[in-house]
Amino acid sequence: MTRSCYTLALPDGRRLDLGVRTLVMGIVNVTPDSFSDGGRCLEPAHAIEHALSMEADGADILDIGGESTRPGAHVLPAAEELARVIPVLDGLAGRARVPLSIDTYKAEVAREALGAGASIVNDVSGLLYEPRLAEVVAASAAPLILMHTRGRSREMYRDASYGDVAGEVVAELGHQIRVATDAGVARGQLIVDPGIGFAKKARHSYAVLAGLERLAELDRPVLIGPSRKSFLATAKDEGPERREWGTAAAVAAGVLAGAHMVRVHQPGAMRQVVDVADQLQAAAGSKGAATGELT
């Protein structure tokens, strides 16, 4: 599938070009309870060095999060979330060369994080939890990632009922795009994420990934986050950290289906995966141009 290209403006004057090559977003969890790497980067100094090592390995963006959104997770007070993420953002602001993203759905956390050096807001609730987050983003002119989900983390599988998974995800993200633009966020600053694993059982996540091309209907760049998630588990599953091969397969499939960006735990390995997938895309495009085939 040929991807459309988009250019988003960052508050610091830089641009985020999406479509020519797949961007890799590195996950930096400053949490004690994330499903894969909780507790490993709870100390700011450790999180900062981990993030910088991701940048050295090829991450194009670093996504900093202070609250776990794994299934069953409980809401974290904004003050505690800020205490986790602001020291990390402060430490990275003068050292990281790539853009920093704040993974939060809270307006207060986003406001403080943007002031501390973040230039992208990644909202796993797609503005469902705190719609006023859109006003904070609009005031900052930062890009906003809208992820599809239903319900809160502690009960998300209760709402995992679909007829046409991909179609319903597209429709619900379309609604959240309207919520964002009605609050003043420029449509050209939005990125959509189908929310693999969120309010979706394994079969739903596979269906979303298989139908990813349908997100092109929204005419916005697409981010996917399949990394180490439970839908990749096999009969001999040994836990999240042993799902890198499954992650690689999902990442490659997503890029070939039109994803512009992938959010992963191991940017170095996934950089290789997306580079190969990009080359396949380019070869398919060249063949189509030469033979008159549609790509």
C-alpha cells in the first residue's frame, strides 16, 4: 500500500515528516507496574539514560509515560504522574536531539510536560477521559495522537464487542477527530492510533491489524503500538519480553499496510524491521509505476 505523506509542525519550530520513511517511537515507561518493563526506569537518571540509548539505537521519537494503562490498571493522581515524568523530561530536554512525546490523557500533566520540553501529546484515551486535554494541545499547537479505546483500563475488555472491528475503529476515531478540531486542535496536527490491545481481545487486534488500510479513510498519519502485547502470545508464551519476534512480524505487517509510525520497546531491532518494510514498499511502488499497476 502506498502511504500518503504528511508534515506536522512541532512547537519548537521543527517538523515531523511522516510517510517517506517509517518513524520509530521508543517507549520510556517511568512506572512500577507497566505490563512489560515496569519498575526498570522508575529512577529519573535510569530513565534518561535508557531514553538516550534508544535514541542512539535509532528511535526517531521518545515517548515518556508515568501511568500504566495495562488492562486492570488504576488511575494515578496527576501529582504523582508529574513527579515521575517531569524530572525525566527536564533531563532529556537538553540532551536528546529527537522530539519528546508525553504519554498522558490528563490535561494538567500535558500542560506541564509541554512546558518541560515535550512537543507531542500521546493520548491513549483519544480524548475520552479528559476532553479538555484538547484545549491544552490547541493552545500549544503541538501534534496530538488520538488512540482508539473503550472504557477505562481496569475494565476495557468489558467493551470489547464488535461486528466490524476495523470499521468501528475508523468511525470512533473519526468522532474523536471532530472532538479535537471542535476544541481548536488543527486537523493537520492529528495522528491516529487504532489501539491494538486496548478494549480488544486477541482476535480483534489481529482484525484491526489486518484491516489497517481502512484507516486511510481518515486522511491522517497512522501510529501502531503492537509491541510485546498479549495478542502476540503463543502456546509457549514466556512473557512480554520474549515476544520480540511476534512484535517484529506485527510491525512489518503494519508498515506494509500503511502505518507511518511504530511505538516499540526495542527501537534498535525494530529500526531494522521498518527499514526493510520501507524498502519493500518502495520496490512495490517502483514496480507499479513501471507497469501501470495500482499500488
